[in-house]
Amino acid sequence: MNPATHSLERWRVSAVVNSPPLSLPELQLLNQELLAALRSGVSLELGLRDSAQHLSGRLSLLAEQLAQHLADGKSLTEALDSLTPKPPGVYRVVVAAGIRGNQLEAVLVRLNEHARVISELKESLRRAAVYPIILGVMAFLLSCFATYFCVPPLRSFLNDMKIEPTLPVRIVYAMHDSLNYWAIGIPLLFGLICIAGAADDWLQSGHTGALGFLRYLPGFRRLMHNAELSRMASLLALQTEYGLPLPESLRRSGDAVNSPQLRAFCFEAADRVERGESFGELLTHSRVVPPFMKWMLSVPSSQRGLAFSTAQAAEVYRERTILQAEWIERMVPVIMTLGFGTLVVGLFCWAVMGSLVTIWNGTLA
């Protein structure tokens, strides 16, 4: 290997080592490559080396790393533990459970389904947020434009006519005079709220989701909570189905969710189950878990039954999230349009029409 090629290879490896954790799409693609290699009939090592040829970026290097670890005699579980960056802990644990139960292919299929469901939830949240945010920004810019360009001519006209400004006119005057403050202050305040929310999540949990800031927007808190409930229940079902102990499953599920309250509930429940205390009593007094989820978690008497009931709960909360996201996507823009339109247009019409009425009355007098 010549020096230039060697330097390039070192740079590529360094980029992977110092890169952020695997994203959900990357993890889903890596899982699909593992599944394809397993189904191809050849060894995982050869299948992954072939996958590395058509993958791009750090996924190609990760596939090469994984193939090399397998070639060095490590098991798949050890190879996943040796990757940099590592896949999420819950992924590695579930794969290990599938290997122990000789159900690796079934586990990879379920992990793929889980990643697809989480991707659908995130896409629903993104669609629900993007259009209202764009509409709000456009309405804000329109308000700034109207205040900046429409108020000075109105003020000059009324001054020339020596007409005393009415209440709506004084309001738009004040908006124009303070334009530099609120045109900058409102976006800054919105940004600070989002940053403060993300920082609060980080301090309480050590990480935050890419869409975690949405819970600080009006109307999105319940939507995000249902999405987190679906994610927690889906992970719990996936782990208990393949024989992982309930305390470990609860802790892994708690690590994966972004809600500090749900995380605290999962850890407390895991501690209580390990001490032999009643899980049902914790569910009864919990304010974080809604009644339907409490019922689904308390009814099963076996681990297989718990896996089935939590999978059903995950599906219910996934459907609720999607329905709420569709409602927000359709109705919030209409409400925002009516609200901003009535406020801005009504205020300026009131100011202009009030001034015209004053002029008309003065002419008649």
C-alpha cells in the first residue's frame, strides 16, 4: 500500500471512530445487510464483505469492520460489541438473545420491522410539524412586511390630514415603532425555548431525539408522549419475546426512549421486579403510564403473554400517534391561517377603515 492510500485509509477509519452514534436509517440498513448475508447461504463474513462493496460512507467501513471481526474468530455478538461506533445496546442484546435461541433470522426480521415502525412514527411527526412551522414563519414574515411598508404611508397620510389617530392606528404605530425588537425577539425566544428544551432532555437523560423539541410546541406534547409509549412498548415486546429477563428489558427500553418520565418509570419498575416487589402496585400509582397501558402490562401472567400484550399496546399507540399527526397536519394550518389572517388583516382593516370613517365624518362636519 502506497503512502497516499495508507493515509487515506487512516483518515477514513479515524472519521468512523470519531463519528456520532448510528442513526436509525443507518442501523436499519446495517440490519438489512446482515439479514441478506444470513439468507444468502454464504458465511456472514463473505456476505458482509460483499455488502461493503456497494455501501457508501461509514456503513461500508462498518461492514468491513464487522467482517474482519468475524474473520478473527469472534462471534456476531462480540463483533457487534467491537464496532466503532457501537450499535445501540438494545440491538446488541436482542441479537444475542436470537443467537442463543437459534432464531437469529427471525430476530433480524423483527428488528427490521421495529426500525420501520419507528421510522414511520418519526415521518408522521415530521409531516405534522413542517407545514404548520412553515405557515407560521410565512405569517410572521408577512406581518413584518405589512408593518414595515404599510404603516409609514398611513402615518404620513393621517399627519397631512391632521387626523387624530384612533386606537387601532395607535396599535399599528406601536408595532411599527417596535418592529426592530419583536421581529428579532420572537424568533430568538422561539429558538431559546427549543434549545432549553433540548438541553433539559440532555441533562435528564444524556441524549435527546432529533424531534424532541416538538414537545415544547403547542399541541405536540401528547403526540410525542404517545410516540414514546409506542416505542417503549415495542422494544419491551421485542425483548421479552426472545426471552430477555423483564428487569433487563425494562432498563434497555428506558435507555432507548427520550422521555425522562418514562425512563424513570422503566428503571424504577426494573428495580422493583428485581427486589421481588409488585409491578402492578407501581403501575397503579404511576401518573406517567396511561390507563390502557397499565391494563395491558398488568394482565399477562407469563413473559410470552407480556410480549403479546405490549406488542398490541405498541400498535395502539402507534395508530394514535399517526391519527393525531394527521389531524395536526390538516387542522393546525387551517387554525393558524384563520388566526393570523383575522389578527393581522383585521387589525390593519380596522386601522384604515377607522381612519376613513374619521375623514368622512370630518368632511360632513
